[in-house]
Amino acid sequence: MRQILSDTQNEKENIHGSVSSSTIGQLIKQLWGDKVRLVKRGSKNERQNFYLNLKTKLVDVAAKSASCTTSTFQNGCWQLVEDQGTKTSFHRFFPWLFKNQRGSMELRVEKDGENSSRYHIASRGCVIDITDMIDKDLEKFSLLERVENIFQILDTSTVCKGVQVKDGEVLNSVIPHQSGLFNDGPVEENRAFSNKCSLLCSAGKQCCSQCQKIKRNSDERNKRKLELGGMVHPKTNKRFMSKDDYAKQLQLERQARINATKREKYWREKFEGECLEMTEDDNADLTIMFQSAHNNIPEHMAGLWEQQKLLLSSKSKNAYRWHTKLVFSSYA
């Protein structure tokens, strides 16, 4: 009796509320009459109710699968491929191939409480929750009727086939995606799918909004590269670069270091060639001359002279000369 009640709770579909032992007894009485009798078995402390002449009927999985594949539409049938207690899955194949693997879609039905369920579709590693697309009134129908209605919804929807990648085109996108050969009958071309593909798209389109972002992001990156003359921006994060761009960027950085070393060597040699080396006595004489020259300095050059004395007292190499623009502004 306990086994009957347990199976009834798992298999009930259009019955709301709990099923009692008295309800089961009335149904058995109406169906089989006196052919099935209620008896008690077991010791006095562990006595249980049993039904004589009542056997458990084994469910034919093949027949159950056939009963759930009554919806045939577009290019194939939905088949029950998995049934694990509260989870039920239906599978369907498509006529096209992606990366030498036939396209498919899975519909998952999972119980979410006593009288509600959640619905997901899965394909190419992407899983989308479509529970909000399903009318809540369907919960009062049986599992087969609910699945049939969902099949009709999917029948009127367009399956995403990714974004096309033309021959010779490099898909330079930082959005995680997978690309490969797409074969749909006589049509054979390269296509790319986002790792967050919506699986379904609007009518009249071949790809969803998530897959369109891959193409848009690639076009924007290629446009910025053209504006820089085909060069990669020096502040671009290297993890977002392609292999060729990464090698080119490393070459530019190596060349920049070599140029910096040569430039420093050039200016050091130029400075040493143009400057005059003074003895300590000459430096002392010039210092005395400059200190006594403050009375004869024009007013408009007073600021320049004060700064020059400050820099002459510094040992920094930046104090050797004034920029021509600064000297000109002081004269002006």
C-alpha cells in the first residue's frame, strides 16, 4: 500500500492535492471489484496493508517514448531520451552540421515545486531558461499536453545559425565564441556562435543578438586598427590580441628599446662634443663675475637671471641649458 501511494505521488499529473489510501481503495474497488482484496500482513507490531491479486505493471520505455514523439514538425521528431524522476528531456536533431557534428536541441522539463515546472532548451553547450515564455495555465495540463504546447512554440521560432564569416575574413572579437565549418545541405560556409547564444532568434533572421555582437565587436576593432594604419594601439591589452598582432607588438617594443638606447647615446655624445670643460679656477672667476653682474641686468631679464643662478648651483644634468622657447618668452 505504501508503495502504491509513493508511486501515485510521483506519477500524478492533473490531480491537485495529496492522494489518500482511502481514495486508492475506492478506485481499486470500482475497477476490479472483488477480484482484488485488502489483507494485512506482517507481525503484530509491523503489520501493513496489502492488496491480493494486484501486480505492478512494467512500463514499456519504448512505448512511452513513442507516445511522447507525436509532435513531428520542420525537419525531425522530438524523442524522449531521458527520464530521471523529476527531470524529463526531449531531444531533436537538425539537418545542418557544425564542425562535423549534427546540430541538435534538447528540451528539459524539471519539477519546481508540487504543481509547477521549469523549462530549458540546450544546444552547443548553451542552456536557456524559457519558463517565462510558457503560459502558466499549462501547469494544469498533463506532462504530454504541456510538452506538445512547448513543441508548437519552438516550431514557430527560428533557431539561431550563428554569424557568417566570409572567406579570408579574420574574426577579431574578444567576445568568447566558437567558429567552424557550417554545412546546411548545399551551403557550406564558416560561421561563429557566441558562448552565450540565445539559441532562438527573431523571425526573418539567421542569428540571435548575442551572436551579432561578435561580428559588431570584430568590425569595431578592425576599424580602429585601420585608423592607426594597421598598427595595434600600444596600450592594447595583449590577452585580447591575435597571434599575429601579438608578435608584431613585441617586435615594435623591441625596436623602441633599441631606438631609445641609440637616442640616449647620440645626445650624450652631442653634449660632450659641444660643452667646454672648465677648471676650478675658471669656474670661481665666472662665479664672481656673475655675482657682481646683478646690478647691470635689465629688468625684463631679471626673472631669467634668477632662475639661471638657481640652475647653475644645481648638479643635475637638466640644468645645463635653457629651452629656446623659454628664453624667447623671457625676452618678449
